[in-house]
Amino acid sequence: EKLKTKKKTLQANSKLSAEVDEMRSQLGVLRAQLLEKETAIEELTAGLKRVDLANRLRVSHSAIEERVVPLADVYQQLLLKNPFLANTHTLEQGIELCAGRMIGRNGLSLRGVEDSCSVHASIVNGSELHLLGTAAGIAQAYEQLFALCDSQTAELELGEDCVALLLHQQAARLKQLEERYVLCYVCHVCAVAA
């Protein structure tokens, strides 16, 4: 009787295993269909962006071009101008630096370039710059975005001694200005009274 029970359990497990395999197969088909539909949606969205931009610029659809620039290439180009960056940034940090400077706070830098150059610009996956527009607009936008990456901004951490010295120097300068203008004001009041 135990043998019959084990045989029934084995048959049930085989049946369930076959059902699971069938479901996995169906899941694979569904995933493929989903990927196909997502790709189609992305292509349609890209096409709509092109048409919208062409209409805004009042040019033909064929005048709209797309340029995809890996941010690693932008950073390598930046290193040619500023080799010292290689001492302070890894490639990944350089890519993040470029992406951050191109986007700007709350996306303002990227939107400003889009408006001034009449292009559509986006950073995709933090690793690629996508530009859509006329050839002239794309070239101008790339120059402006590269200039943002090349901007020299630095944050310095000053020790307490440096901060104290700077504050002391500012206080001394303020005192000099105050004495000078109080003296001028007193002389002016005396001259007016006379």
C-alpha cells in the first residue's frame, strides 16, 4: 500500500512539474511579447519627439538628427583639456561629474541648453547623452554641455584656523571702512554747518 501511495505521489509530482514547465514556457513567451511591445512603444515615443521637434522648429522631419554620445567619451575629452582630473576622479566618478554638471540643479542646465539650442537633450541611464535636433542645434548644444562639464568649480574645506584668520581679516577691513566713512561723514556735516 505504501508503494501505491508513493506511485500516486510521484505521478502527482510529475503532473505538477509538467504544469510548472508549461507555465515557465508561457512566461517566457509573455516576456518576449512584453519586450517587443516596450520596444515598439519606445520607437513610437522617439518618432513622436522627432515630429514634435520638427513642427516646433518648422523644419522637415528628415532635417531632425539624433546624436548619442557616451559620457565616458565626454569625460575622456575633458581629460585631454584637464589631465589633473585623472588624479581626483575615477572613470565612473568622471561620468557622474559630467552627467551632474550637464543636468544641473533640478535639471535647469539641461533645459536651458534645450531652450537656447532648440534641441531635445537627455541623459539616459546616467551614461549617455542623447541629442535630437538639427545638425547646427546639436553641435551648439554639445558645445554648451561640454562647457558645463569643463567648468571649474571646487568646494574647499577650510580648517578652523583658516576660517578664523579670514574672519579676522574681514573684520579688520570692515573696521577700516567704517572709520573712513564715519570720518568722511563727520567732515561733510562740519562743512555743511560752516
